[in-house]
Amino acid sequence: MVVIEPSFEIDEKGRVICQTHSKYPHFIKPAMTPSEDRQMEKQLTCISCSHYLNDDCYFPKSEIDKIELDRLNRSRFQCNLCGNKIDLMLTIMQKIYLEVRFNIDMPLICCDCYSSLAEKRYIKNNNNRIILSILFYLPIVIFMITLFRPTIVVIFISFLFGIVLKIIFKRIGSQSLFIFDLLQGRRFYKKYFRNKDKVNSP
Ligand SMILES: [Zn+2]
């Protein structure tokens, strides 16, 4: 049986596209409307590929299913630069493929960070999100203090409540507002991208 080797490219929006995906010609169709573009993004997954259905891809069907399950249910695959959950499956497949096939450690980068790197506004975005992450607690603390009394216990419970809300945000909305993720992303940026124009492998 002929095994189809994946081959990846990154489009101008930072989306990873597989050149051997059976819908590849559709993915690179020019001049799409915003709704066509969103529809196309939903299909940027191995599940919509005939090689997955025929089980003749380099990645066996069972392994693709496992990766997809991990992507949906765990935060194992998160952007190295901001901590957001990676929404596009092919971004993850590219990383795994380069790792297992060529022993190349490729960073996982979400589309937002990809464009912020290209437009040299990563640090500005990161600063804004750190402020947002700190501000996130303020309304919760004020609300709790108004409801109860300004004691250490109330403030502590407010922070705990904030952490639970952040976990829910990250799981459902993919957005990470954890200051730890953001600072870690900043360190990653300084180490690998500060003096580079394009996204390169570390
Ligand atoms: Zn990111």
C-alpha cells in the first residue's frame, strides 16, 4: 500500500496547510469571502481528508483520532508564545510530523502570534494581555468585597474564583489569561524570535 507523506506549508494568515490533503486545491483557492474563509478553516483538519478515511496517510487513523481527542480535551497543545489552545489541527500535525520524521523541534504558534510576529507587535500584544490578566481579578475582588467584607479570606476566595474562571476561559474560548503562560511565552520569544523577522524553528 502506498503511504501518503504529509507536506506542510504556512499561509499568509499563519495557518498550516497540508499539501497532500485531498482538499488542498480548495484550501488555496484565492479571493475567499470571510464566511468562505471560516468554512475553509473548519476543514483544515485530517478528519476531512480522504487519506485519513482510507487510512493510507503516514499517520494511522487511530493515531490521528488520539491526537484530535487530546487537542479537544486537554491543554497539551498550546501556543509557545501566549499559552492559547491551538485551534487548528494541522498546526499540531506539522509539529508532530517534523518531530517524529526528522527530529526537528518546531515551536507551536497560534495564528494570532504568527501575525503579531510578522507585524512586529508581539511584545505590545503580550504587554496588553498581561495587563488584562491582572485586571481580570479586579472586578471579582470588588464584587466579593461589596458582597461580604474586605477580609483576607474574601480576597483569597476571589482569586481562587478568578483562577477557576480562567481555566474555563482557556478550555472553552481557547484564550489563556494566565500570567504564567504569558511570561513563559515572552521568555520563549526573547530566546528564539527577538532578532528574527520570520517564524523559524528554534
Ligand atoms: Zn499564541
